[in-house]
Amino acid sequence: AVWRDPTKFQTELGNKKGVVFFWKIDGYNGGSGSHIDLIEPTSAGAVCHSHCYFTCKQIWFWELR
């Protein structure tokens, strides 16, 4: 799934865990940087294993079961 509006990602993700790709991160490598991580749901919201970059242009997600 691809979120073109990253502000909706955390609420629409629900209780899914998987691989997440943050594309064109604001302030990271001049706005052209990206990051791949593992993400899991918690009671406080989604948590990445390394770092979540929700201020980006798009978020891509592949669910792991």
C-alpha cells in the first residue's frame, strides 16, 4: 500500500506490522533521502525499529504476518 498523504498513515495502519519505506524525507539529504525500516503497532501508536520519518512525501508499506 502507498500513502501519498503521510499524515494519515498511523491512523490507517491499525494493528499491522511490516516493512515501511519513507520516500523523499523532508530535511534528509536535501529532501531526496529515503529510509526502510520495520514497523510495529503499540498502544502509543506505530513504532519503527530504527527511526520513523513521517515528514516525507510518500510512505510505502508491506504487511508481515
